[in-house]
Amino acid sequence: MNEFDIKASEWDKNQMHWDRSAAIAGEIMKHIPLKPWFKTMEYGAGTGILSFILKDHLNEILLLDNSSGMIKQADEKIRATATKNIRTRLFDLEHSDLDGEKFDLIYTLMVLHHVDDVASIIKRFRKLLNPGGFLAIADLYEEDGSFHGEGFTGHKGFNLDNLTSLVSDAGFLDISHRKCFIIKRTTEENKTKEFDVFLLTAVIP
């Protein structure tokens, strides 16, 4: 059981998760021309809050996550709302190729800083996208490590110049980014601190 399995049952009760997803959804709709025929994947989808906000603008959405607890919560939400165009799959894309799937849009929210090999996962996104497909990455700007605190082994946010280079090296064009949300969090020193979230968008030829 990983940390997200433990957090899954309480995830949707955090209003910040909804506010953050709503802000990201608004920016995605502003900067990517969503089409009603788009087949879409949310990577590291968790309970799928972002995708449930966007579902009426897209044809089909795959929620991909390696947490069985999060997938269970997403499945329950799909059943409870009788949603027809969202499906789930328990899968570890970080370490395996997803065969037999192609998408017009891939988006991810606050996931990439947990991924060890960011360059590799971006290249996997590239392989999964149809020609003209879009990528949207929402995550933390570079920070001092206080967002997660001691013991966290992932990335302390991202330098956008470095991340842009990785996305470009994977074959994406028209790369742009902007600040789209501020997370307020109590740190280990019991201080309230603000952490900025960006949205990076790109397209493949």
C-alpha cells in the first residue's frame, strides 16, 4: 500500500483539491482547443477530480494511476454519477509502456514531481499522442523542499527552463507556461507558506 492508497478515501473531502482542479481546468480550456471527439488520458489521475470537471468537453477520458485506492474511489464516483465517458486503469506508466492506446490530449496535475525519470515519462507521453496531440502539465514551480518536508525523495518542483527543454527534446512544439494557482500549506515549522503552481502546454507535429 502506497501513501496515496492511504489518502484516497479522504482525497475528495479537501476543498483545495477541487479549487486547484477547477483553476487548472479553466487554464486548459483557455490554452488548448478542446474538441468533443478528443480521446484523453489523465496521468496520475487520483480520484479524477480534474477529469470530472472537463468530461463534458471531451469524448473519452482514461484515468491512469498506480494507486489501487485512488482507482477504487474514481470507480465509485463514476458509478455514483453514471458517467459514461470516463474509465479507469490501474497501471504504472513510469515503468511500463501502455500498448494499444492513442490519445489527442494527455494532462497531469501535481504528479510529475513524484516521478523519478521525468524525461522518460515525457517521451512516453509523446509516443501515446496522435499527430497534433496536446500535452498539459500542471505542477509546482521550483521550491525549497518545504512543500513535502523531510524524507521526500521526489523533485522539489521544477525549473521551467529545464522542464521546457525536456519537453522540447521529446519532440513537442509551441511550449508555453503560466502560473495558474497558489497552494497555501502549513509547513513542518508550523508556518503558512504559499506554493505556486504552473500549467505548461505543448503540442506535437
